[in-house]
Amino acid sequence: MERGRDKPRHSDLLQSSTHSDYKRSGYSGDCYAHKRVRSGGETFPSVPRFLSTQRQLYERSFPVYKQPVEVGFFSLDSERNFFNDSRQLRYYVEPGKSPNFSLRDGYHDRFIKRDEGVKEGLDHMLRWILENRTKLQSKNSASSCALGVDFVTWRGHLTKLLTTPYETQEGWLLAASKFGGTIYISEVETEAARVNRESRTERHKEMMYWGFKFEQYICADDMNGVPDQGGVVNTNEAFCTVVQTRLSDHKLLFSGEVDCRDKDPRIPAPACYIELKTSAEICTPKQRSNFHRYKLLKWWAQSFLPGVPQIIAGFRDQDGIVVAVETFHISNISQLIKNEYNCWKPTVCMNFCSDFLSFVKSVVKEDNPRLVHLFEWEPHRDVMFSVHRDTQYTFLPDWYVNSMESHFAGGAQPLD
């Protein structure tokens, strides 16, 4: 793999971040650095070399983020088979005031766990696109891109970007390829993440199950049904929404798993969706402060992106017994954290995400599904990238590329 050169000092970043062309491109002046190339006595800017993640660089006005619009959905069954429908959508059933749910129930005898070693990439999202591309093209008929969007990705990848300025433990690798005028972004598992996944303790594995068990206690398969609290928990099953929106000048199409929806049929998607979470019960002011500073950041980012308006959290004791259930409205979370010293700021999260997408656009120019730009970040470092052609990092499958090319060769709007 071609690694980027040693990371420059921040003073170097500041010195090389003032070219007017990049200011006009929408970068804040101190966020990136680039190389200059001389030709015939003239100096031309080339692509930026890296992107800073220092929080203070992103403390500016909140960027434009259009209300997300659901353009579709799909389901994955107990064997991860794709269905272009809502068969896996569940309905929220409000628990009683004293739930007393045991999250440990069924872990040893009624639990089917998805194989995390199987890396699906964007495959399910791509299958949805193939089955719904006519709808996308009619919706975005004025666009020069085949799909009418700048980026296709998973919600989870964008969540990692939003939280990056405040993340101190886990890095990430994001692969990007441009095809048909759209940039596709797919995560690559880091070596540290692989080691962590393969070395989890039995206690850690069981606690991961607790979140899924909580969902089973308060979700029904039918609008007028009741939860099957003694059934099998199968983490292969999923219902996913597909939303379209715009962050600054970046048109986004992404998908994310949805836990359940409100029973009121009058509430449209995605406003009807509900995110379910579990967390340790809060007994001290210090624990509440840590909850606001760390856990609420990720909860907010995950739900804010697709326009999910509320999170319902089950607070449990050390034995996995749910002792309280609390509702968090996404629109109120910024008020909850405002009195925390040096806490995270939504504007920093969104501005960094916007600038990262601008950074990717400035780097990923060649329209080629076999060419991958691998963006790498580790805590307290800058975002760097390396370039790979026809390697193990190629992630757009032939079945998708060939189908899209055949579709446009048949008379539809051509690819760039």
C-alpha cells in the first residue's frame, strides 16, 4: 500500500493553507494543506495532502443541512437476504413505568448472531439502487450525475465523521471511488478494530446482546401487535431507511438501520422512526456528565443525520436489569449539554463532515470504479489518504458496475 508522507506540523499546515482557489472552494483556511506544482514558470495548486481535525477550525456557523427525505427502504431477513420492502419494520410499544426487563434473558439459548467477519460493504445499498434507479433518476433529472447525488454511503460512516473531532480512542479507514459522477464511500476495518473484535471478553459479548434484547421487549411486528419477549433474537434481521439530503453543497444518498416506528400512521417517515438504546444507570453527577459528553454525542449524530426525532433509552443496572426508560428528543440534546464544560458542539461535527466531503471531492477526480482513494485517520492526527488501483480495497462489485453501465447504454442518461 502506498502510504502518505510523514504528517507535517500544524505550522506547516497554516503556512500552506492560504491559496484563494481553495478558499473559494469552501474550505476554511486552516483546515487543509496542499502541494504546489510549477509548470512554465507558473505555480498551480494540486490536491490537498491532508485535512486537520482540530476542533477550533470548525467553530463557525452551522452549515446548511436540508431536512432528510425518505426515498425508499429495504429489509434484510434472518439470513441477510435483501428485500425491497418493509417486512422487517417493527412498531414501538410503550413499556410500563417499572419495566424490570432482564436483558440477559435468552443470551445462551435464543440468540442468533450475525457473522461480523463477513464484510458486506455497500452491497445492500447498491442492490436497493439497482431496484430503484428509475425513481432516483426521475427525482434528480436535472443533475449531471447518473444518480443525481454526489455521495452514496451508509449512515454509520457519516456518524463516524461527525464524531471525529471529539474521538480519542478509535481511528477509521474510509475507501472512496467515483463512478457515474457519484462518489461511493465504504468503510474498511482497521487492524485495531479487527483485533478488538476478535478479542472481546465473554462479558463484552453478552453486553452487546443487551441492546438487541431491549428492542425485543418493546417492539411488535404488527401495528396492533404485542412484543414477543421470549422469542429468538436474530441480529441478521434489519429494516433500513434510505434518505436523500444535502449538507452544504454536497448531495447525499445514504441508508441506515431503523429500530422501529411510532404506531401513529399519520406521522410520515423519517419523523415516525425511533432509535432505541441502552446505557448504564446514572447514579452520580460525574456519571451524568460523562453520559452527556460522550454517549450523547454518538446518539445525537446517529439520529440527527437521517432525521430520526427521538431516542428511547433503557437504563440498566450491572446485572442487566432495565430500571428506567427515558425519551431524548434530538432537538433538545444541545440544551442538555450546554452547561457541560468544554463539551462537544453540533456545529463542529457538521462543519467537519462538510469539509471532509469537500476534501474527498477535491481528491477523487477520476471516474473509475477500480480506483480507490483510502482516507485514513487516527486520533490526534490529520486525515491522510493513499491511492490504490485494482487492489483488495476495490469495493464496487462487478454486478453493480456492469448493471449500471448496461442500463445507461440502453438509452438512459449516460455516465460521466
